[in-house]
Amino acid sequence: MLADSHCHLNYKGLVEEQQAVLARARARGVTAMLNIATRESEWDDVLATAEREPDVWATVGIHPHEADQHPHVDTQRLVARAAHPRVVGVGESGLDYYYDHSDRARQQASFRAHIAAAREAGVPIVVHTRDAEEDTAAILRDELGKGAFTGVIHCFTGTGAFADVALDLGFYISLSGIVTFKSARDLQETAKRLPLERLLIETDAPFLAPVPHRGKPGEPAFVADTASFLAMLRGDDLEQLHEVTTRNFHALFSKTAATHG
């Protein structure tokens, strides 16, 4: 069994053949997929897939790139949608200073609204952070001071120091196909020492297809390739890696337990 903790099944490249994509994932042992929203216009479609497919769940959220376009999406709007039984997390939200597609202050305000929603709804937050480690850590620390919440740093590509901060704050860390890239030496060194009990695996499909699928659209089936690479990299037993990371997924996204066999 395997869990793809972050994919975009309703994005171009996957949605056109969604049933075939799901069938290929299941054939490779993927038993859980989290379908991530990045803008409000996606929420209904992302949720509809989760309502239709028993092994797919959904999040509601606004990507930092989209923060400028969604000033009306506040904590209460997110909490209301997170009440749905198939919505198991809030996000993806966070900070992206690499592209700066949205004003940084607006990104920060949106991030805090998502954290407050996660706290109120009792679900984890899915965090996107790029070139913004210091501010991401500062906001997470500040918000934890206001009340407990949980979450995951998705598609982790940060420094080892930021990994330690995230772990100290109680977060999970999710690794994508990037960890299989030859250029990802620093990330691989960090991946070797992450505690297995706090590790998730994702595809971020249709992006970031792992070796040996570079150049193709990513899809949830490829989480098996990233898992195999990680087992070899870390010296883990592959079956145990599958089992523990899947268990971690259901522990973090605990609403999945209500409908998970």
C-alpha cells in the first residue's frame, strides 16, 4: 500500500484521462490519494472527484501564487468548506518568494488565514514554501503560539536546517520526485536522515515526474518509483517504507480514517 499525499487530479494532463490515471495508480499499490486545490474555482471539481472515488480525498485552499486574486477567501470560508467529510486538509497555502506572483504581505495574510482555518476545523495545513524559509518558519512558530495545529511541508526542497525546524514544530515532511533527480544531492542528504515516522511521499502530479519518468506528465502511480528510490537511498526495507508512510498519511489526515478500509 502507498499514499500519494499531494496530487492535482483535476489539472490538465490528468483530468482528461482521470479514470485511467486512477487505475494505473491502483495497479501499483496506491491506496490513498490527496487531491489538492490551489484556487477557489477548483474546489467543487476537486471535491467531486473525492466524493466519487473512495481512495481519493480533497483539500480546499489558495496557493500563494493566487493570493492576490482571492482576498475574499478568509478563515470562515475555508472552515465552512472543510466541514465536508471528504475534505481532510486546508491548502495548499504558504509563501512563494521565488516567483512573487502575489504580493508578499498578501501571501502572508492568506497563509495565516489558512492556518487559522486548519486550527478551527481540526485538519492539517498543506504548506507550500519556496525561497521563503525564514518567514515560513516565523509564521508557523507565531501561529503555534496562538493554538495547536498540524501539517505537512509539501514537496520539500529546503535546507536541512529548515527540515529540522519543521520537525521541531511537529510537522511532517513530504518528498516528491525531485528527490530522485541527479541535481538534488543536498535534498538527498536531508532525506537520508528524516525520521521515518514523520515522512510522507507525494507526486505533485502532473508535475515533477521522478526518474525514470522524467519528461512525462507526473501521475500518482509514480509515487511507487519515488518510494523505491527512497528505500535504496535511506537503506529502508521497501515494504516497511510503504507501510509506515501510508500509516503516517492516515495519522496526519485523520479524517481519512472514517472512510478508509
